[in-house]
Amino acid sequence: MDIYIPVKEEESSYIRTEVFVPSVVFSPVKEGDILGNYAVFYDGNIIAKFPVISDRTVERKNIIETIKNTFYNIVK
């Protein structure tokens, strides 16, 4: 996503952005789930906030399936 905010050149130093998402996201995650927020600040104040949304579904895998798939790919 692109965000355009018209500001004067001398005001650009007052603009900053920050992404707030957890360092770890546990599955399952569904497409469209909100994972965090993207915030736009002007002079230290939030002027806009947007959700960070999952663009895909990620199913939960169990350890046995992961080991079997890894072994299968090595032997293959």
C-alpha cells in the first residue's frame, strides 16, 4: 500500500511511520486477519492508522507432519 501525504518540504522531518506487529504470529492465520497496525505520525502525534492484514491463510502444522515432509524431501 502506498500512502501519500502532502506536506511542505520543511515539514517532512516531522513525519514518521511505525509498524506495530507482534514479533511472532502463531498459526493458524486466515487471509484477512488483522495482524497489527501501521501508524503515521506528525510531530509525535498519530495522524493516520491502518490495519496490517494477512494476505494469505497459513494452516497450523504439527511437528510429526513437518518431520515427515522434511524427510520425504531429503529422500526424494
